[in-house]
Amino acid sequence: QVTLKESGPALVKPTQTLTLTCTFSGFSFNTSGVRVNWIRQPPGKALEWLGRIDWDGDKHYTTSLQTRLTISRDTSKSQVVLTMTDMDPMDTATYYCARNLITDGSFDYWGQGTLVTVSS
Amino acid sequence: EIVLTQSPATLSASPGEKVTLSCRASEAISDTYLAWYQQKPGQAPRLLIYGASTRATGTPPRFSGRGSGTEFTLTISSLQAEDFAVYYCQQYYNWHSFGQGTKVETK
């Protein structure tokens, strides 16, 4: 059974750095073709893909945020970490991690999401 | 960046009705790189359709997707109570982008 779960702070202050962790089970980075993505959704708004890390360690980020984003992984712990610097109230959103496979770009499994509010 | 425009923004319908949701892309995408998701309040999106027309595991057959080029649709043949939700399309032909969503609400 594939599961993903996000964890991290619910509240961060403007200019601070956000660190979120995605802990997953039911698959591993040892499997060729596995990708773990980060996607966010501001309250009442649409989804936005942030970036991903692949089974082979390759990383990709959305162009608009690439200077602020870092995605890393701890394969032994089945975790993927998202770091976003210089947080702004506009970054208030529910942050999801989601899996896809190299065979298809759709996201077949999602975490429950974690709401991050940026406020002083 | 490929922009996806969904219409209508809100669709009011009754249980048992057939409804069709539209997703238009700003440039042509391969029909194998379009997905549809259902999202209910407080929940993560759930994959319904990938490859424009392939139902994901667990998706009821009343959901069908079709389209090509820049025009794609999701049809629910007979709305059930559990289908009232927001639906998003997603393209993965050129990285990833999502439409702004269509809310299906009770008439």
C-alpha cells in the first residue's frame, strides 16, 4: 500500500525558511522510474507544481521559484525534504507531496497535505 | 508554460444528470499527457483519468475522458451524490501545469 505524508511547521514568519518533509511507504527510490513531487495549493485556488526528485537523484524545479527551492532526499528513511527560502504571505498554501512514475506524468498517490501559513 | 483553461468555473447539476467539463490548452499537447483529478473539501486531489482517456484504478466507469490537441473533456454520465466536487485537469507534456478547476455543485 502506497502512502505519503507531509510534516512540518503550520506557521512561519515572513523571510523565514520553510522545511517540509514527505515520508512515504509502499515504494522506494530503489525502484527505477520513481519520482516524488511537491505541489501546493493556496486556499481556494488552483494547484501549482513546485518540483520533484527522481529515483536517480535528478531534481527539477518550476522556473518561477527555482531560486528559492531545494528538494533533497534521505533514501534510507524514505523521505523527501522541501526547503523554500524567503517565505512570503503569498506562499500560504497547503503543500502536498505526490508520486509519479517515469511511465506517466500524472500523480497517482498524494499525501494528505499540510497547511502552511506565512504570517508575522 | 502551457496554460490550461477550464470551463465552466462552476457547473450546477442534479443527481442523475450527464455533465461535461472542458479543459483547453494554450498550445497543443499530446493526448497521452493529460490527466483529470477530483478534489473534495479538505482532501488531496484524487487521480481519475490519465493519458486523456484511461481511467485510474478505482475510477468508476461513469467517468470518461477524451480529447486531443488543445481540447479535452471529462464527462460524468450520471452524476452521483459523491461526485459533487472540484475537478482539475493537468498537462504533463511540458513539465506540469493545472487548470483553475471546475466546481460541480448541486442544482
